[in-house]
Amino acid sequence: MGTVQSYEGRREGMQPYLQIDRAVQHIKQHFRENIAIGDLAKLVKLSVRQLNRKFRQTLNSSPQAFIVKTRIQAACELLRSSDHAIGEIALDLGFYDQSSFSQQFRKHMGATPLRYRRRFRS
């Protein structure tokens, strides 16, 4: 026989995520654009400090780091599935330039975008 968990207990556990859900969805839909953390905070009716705290509590990262990780995930997909130039991918995904993209990509993936592409192409 199973146990029944109270709705209130589950709701309390989900509360931090529910408070930032709109921000997370906004990032997933607009990660290619320049996203100001202050605008995200306004979207979810929290201060920037509260938003940062809720992100760290729930997703173990800052909103800015979550944006970068979302862009890097999209870059991995594009590097595996397209022949677009790396600089083009960088700009398309909202990075300032190819250099900053390569730096962030290496930091998160442990390889340059070109090496990553070659590894999955061979």
C-alpha cells in the first residue's frame, strides 16, 4: 500500500521553481536575444537579488549562467547538425563574438567548438 503525500507539502517543495518558472520559460524562448536580468526580475515580480537567490536555490546557477548554458546547448545541436560557420552560430545564439563564444564553449564543454564538431562528425 502506498503512502499519500499532502498537496501542501508538494506545493511548498515546488514553490521556488514556481516563482521563477516564467523567467525560465522566457529564457528558453528568447535566449538568442539580449536578456537583461533586471527585466527577468520584473517579469516574475522579484528583485534582482531575490531572482538570483531563487535561481541558485532551484537550478543551482545564476540566471546569467542559465542563459549561457541554454545557448551552449543550442550550439552543441547546431555544431552537430549543421555546416554553419562557428562565427555565424556564435552571433545567431546571442554571443557578442566568436571569441567569447569559443571561450564559454570551452569552459562548459571542455573543447573548442571546432573540436566538438569534428568529434561528432567523425
